[in-house]
Amino acid sequence: MVGFVNAGFKRSLTIQARVIGALLMREILTRFGRHNIGFMWVFVEPMLFTLGVAGLWTLLRLGHEHHIDIVSFALTGYSSVLLWRNAVNRCNLAIAPNLSLMYHRNVRVIDIFLARLVLEIAGATISLVVLSLFFISIGWMSAPADVLTMVFAWLMLVWFSVGLGLVIGSISERSEVVDRVWHTITYLMFPLSGAVFMIDWLPRALQEVLLWVPMVHGVEMLRHGYYGERVTAHYNLAYFSSVNLVLLLVGLSLARQTQLRVEPE
Amino acid sequence: MISIENVSKVYGTRHGPRQVLHDVNLTIHRGEKIGILGRNGAGKSTLIRLISGAELPTSGHVRRTMSVSWPLAFTGGFQGSLTGLDNLRFICRVYGTPIEPSIPFVEAFSELGSYLREPVKKYSSGMRARLAFALSMAIDFDCYLIDEVVAVGDSRFHEKCHTQLFEERKDKAMIIVSHNPAYIKEHCDRAAVLGNGTLQLFDRIDEALECYQSQS
């Protein structure tokens, strides 16, 4: 009996991997097309933005009093925003353009979300790695103090993005309000997400409020990994992982609910 | 074998829940051809979608121990911004069939020429129908679900589809839904009538046809 269940599970995994692979190719084709620079936009867009922000901050001479170089600060901050923002944006209203593909039994709501999440997470990760290597090699950034902590922080942010993506993606199928409100939230969260400050620089009262924002913990940890003991980072892994776990469980259950409601064209 | 056990389906509408299927039971064995007759809006397409697994029943179970196609209806099943060829690749990947050997068949059968490399949204409805049918014939299934085949296509294309389905695949199981009694009589071994959300199964086709005629 155990063997049988196991075989069924393995087979299901194979099918799901096949479906997600097919959806990935489909997303890459419609998203980046076969013309222009295609897939390279995944990291060209954040590269331009990071360069812009770094340039702006250099002109304004921000960050100098904190003994931190601007390029690395902008890169670690914006890459984190890019990760959760793009992952969630792509899950938002993801089902409608794929409804006709759901005629195929094995193409499920969760597969559509996962394919888009994989693509966005891969894009944001490539962008962070490529840009870091580039800036380090030309001497605009120093090498990170503790790569392992950075990887851990990045994985925590990935976990957060997957959970939030599943939640927003599922509820956006129920009401148009979600789409409109989500965009407003994204803009408001950008300055609050820890990308443009470090908690330690802020007054005590503000620190306490901002530490309720989950992604702040991820960004603080990422910077702790990059700058090492040059900065004082404030983050609570227990809090961040609890939020992530709740988001993931709620997201999975909402995706299951959406599967029951979905009616292929 | 496909077995449909106590399947019900309720859709949420603006006017509250609407029950489309009520406690439907049906078993299809390998190689069997079953016709399902029903008026417009009787729930034929819903039943076919539940059998294919594209939608899930509100209660009850659909069990499949053979491979089952998606509903062949000359539309649906592909994505408009992809080209015909990319849609073929997608479908081959989803069903785990090698891509390259399928291309010549789809090229020949769909007669789309260079349009196979254009986005599907640029196709005319006739071209879409040709692509849809060619794609569904590119994958080998044990059971084909056929939704109102008779409606579309010129007579020559209709003839080609007929040959592919009923001659090349005459040993396969088929479930055909239609409101056309003659079509069911020509192709099926058994038939059932769908009305008011319930399914009535008959051993002899003629009994099913009689029941269907008397409904109107």
C-alpha cells in the first residue's frame, strides 16, 4: 500500500513538473517575446533602476554619514522590493489569460501561479547576482561579508513572495477591487519595506512600528549578511517565518478554493 | 475505464446557486462509444468538462483508469497570443508526447501553411477549428470526448475529421454529446439522455432516441 501511494505521488510530481515546465515556456514566449532583447529584460530593468537610484543618491550625498556605499545599499534594497513586488504582481490576475489552457486536466490554478513565481524569482535572483558580480568587479561595491546569511535572507524573502503571491493571485480572481487596491499598497510599501532605510537609523518609536512590516526583516537580514558588523541590523526570524508560514498556508488553501470555482472558457 | 459516481455540479450565478447536474452515474469501458443526447442548456458541455477533469464536480467522483482527451469542440484548449506551433509544443509538453514527430502531422492536417507560425488570435474561426482538431489528434488518448462535432467546418474538412476519428481511431472509446439523434445513431453503441440535470441510460440506442424525441 505504501509503495502504491508512493508511486502515485511520484507520478503526480512528474506530471506537475511537466506542466510547470510547459507553462514556463509559454510565459517566457508571451512575456518577453522573440524580438527585442527578450528574456534579458528580467535583469536589464532592475539594472537601470539601481543605476538611477545610485546616481541620484550620490548627487544628494545620502548615506555617507552611515559609512555605507550607495550602490550596494540601493542594490540590496531594490532587489528585495523587485522580488516580492514582481512575484505578487504576476500572480495578480494570472488565471484569466490562461483560462483556455485549463481545458487540459493537468493544468491547475496552482501550476499557473508556480510557473509565474518561478520565472519572477529566477529573474530577481539573476538580477541580484549578476549586478553584484558586475559592481564588485568594477570596484563600485566591496565583496559581501557573509554570503550564507545573504542566501538565507533571500530564501526567506522568496518564501514571503510565494505566500503573498498565492494569496493575492487567488483573491484577485474573486474581486476586481483586489487589483486596484494591491497597486496602491505596492507603492505605499516601497518606502516602508526597508529598501530605503535601515531600522537602526530611525527613532525608536518608528522602529517599533516598522518592525511589524514583514519584509523589513528580510531586507535587514540581507544587509546584515552583506555589510557584516559594519551595520546594526534589527530582525526577528521567528516573526518573519511565522508570517511566511501563515501566508503560505492561507495562499495554498485559497488556491485550492479558486480551483473549484474556475470555469475554463 | 471511466466511472462517474453520483456527480452533481452547482454553479454560482448572480441569481444564486444553479444546479446543472444532479446525481449522475455512468461507466465507460475501453473501446466503448457512448452518445449523450440533450437539448441546448441541458448540461451536456458541463458533463463533458467534468469527465475530462477540466472542471471539478461539486460532489461525487470521476475516476479514470485510461487516458482521456480534453473536450474536442473546435475551440478552447489553446492560448491566443501564442502561435499555432507554440500551442502544439505546449500541449505536447503537458501530455508528455515528443514534439518533433507531431509537427508534420499538424502541418498536413491543419493546412495552415505559414499561419502555423502566426499568433492564434490572428486566425479566422475556420482556421482555429482546423488547428484545434489537428492538435487534439496529435496526442494519442484511450478515450476521446467529443462536443458537438457536427456543427463546424466545410464538408471536405468535415470528411477529414470523420476519417481521423471514426476510421483511424475506431478502436478507441468515445463519449459524444450532441443534440442530433442521427449523428449519435450513426456512431454510438449505447446512448443516454440528459434532461433536467439527470442522466438516463439506455441499453438500446432506439430507446434513447424515443425518450429524447418524446421530451420535446
